[in-house]
Amino acid sequence: MTNDILSLLQAVAEGRTSPDEALESLRFQPYRQLICGLNLDLHRDLRTGQREAVFARGKSRQHLLEAVQALAENGQPVLVTKADREQGANLEERFPQGTFWPEAGLFIQGKHLDLSPPWSQSGDILVVTAGASDQAAGLEALGTALFYEASAGLICDVGVAGLHRLTPHLQALQQAKVLIVAAGMEGALPSVLSGLLDKPIIGVPTSVGYGAALGGMSALLGMLSSCAPGMSVVNIDNGFGAAATALKILAAVRSS
């Protein structure tokens, strides 16, 4: 791949290819195929503005370690999502400079982030969790936003069982550009905030709850059925996807 890029740059220098044509070619450079069968998208950042992350769940130890190794060798910081404690320990053993954040299921290699509490309670992206039990999805969203270098904060445990807990945070909520709101049970908090604020709101239904909560389905359906306009919804427990959406919203606003 390096030789292909050098040839392309030489063609630009010699006037055989225009810079715009070279950029379009780089956007769709081939992926890197690993011996273990994985295909890594090394140019995703160039195409989409966000580097490829590694989804740990369901991957073997070999697949996970080789994916992180290959991305690191390409000179990219690496984000691993949905890693359990065993996978996190394996990653920290292989990559001692990396950091595993078990509460969020995130492993980060090649970039130092202070992910320990207390967390900032303000930012362009503000993550809000309805309950302390929803914190895992909220922390995944926060860690993802920080990994991609956004200004982000986290407000925890301010759900509908006690909405007065939102009052101290109203100024920060009004100043944020995008809100990510994680809620389990009946999933009501994103609708409440969408009816109060003029911000794009991304609802994250969580699998928190029991009985009729149905592993997050009730929260998901409640958010999808909301009558409050200006709210979008990602999949159950998908803090990473919510953060990726928020980042693209911010990028679109900045480029307009």
C-alpha cells in the first residue's frame, strides 16, 4: 500500500494526476487483509472523518489482538469497543501502553485520555444518563467522543423518577451542541429533554430493566414512538454509535 501511495504522489508531482484525482483515489484505497482473515479499513478516516474502531464482542483472542496490532502499526490510535474484562486483560498484556476502561468496555491504544471520574459536566457533546445503571452506555459514548477529540461531558442519574435533579445542569444542557441521552426501563428521558431544549438529541435505549423492559426493547420502542420532535434513536446499548452520530453532526455544523 505504501508503494501505491508513493506512486500516486509521484504522479501528482509530475503533473500526470491532479491533486483532486489523487485525493479521490486515496479515499478508496484497498483495505489491509490480515492472515487471520480480517479486512481492516485503513482509510476510513479519510473517507468519513472517523477512524475504524474494533468491535471486540464475538472476536477470538487472536482476531482481536491482530486487529489492534495492525491498526497500531499503521500509525493510528486504536479504539476497541464492547471488550469484556478478559479481553481487556489480554489487550493490556499485549499493549501495555494502552488503557482498558472496564466500566465502558473500551480499550484505547496510542492516545492518552483521562477517563477516570470526576467527569466534566459540560461540553459540545453532553452525555446524560437516566440512572446510574445506564452509565455503561453513557461512558462508552463519552469515551468515544473524547477518543475522536470532541469536547464532551457526562451528567449521570437524572432520570424521570426525580426530574428535579436536572435543574443544576440546565445551563450546561442549553450550552451543549448535541445531547446523547441513555435510558433504560421505559426510556422516557430523551423525550423529556427533547421537549425542553432546542438541541439535537440522540436517544440510547439501554438493556437496563426487568420483566416488561424486555432487555431494552421497551426503551427502544418508547423512544421510537416519542411525540417530541428533533430526537433520533440508536440501537440498544449503542453508546459508540450515538457518539459517532454526534461527531458527524458537529462536523456538519462546523463545515457549513
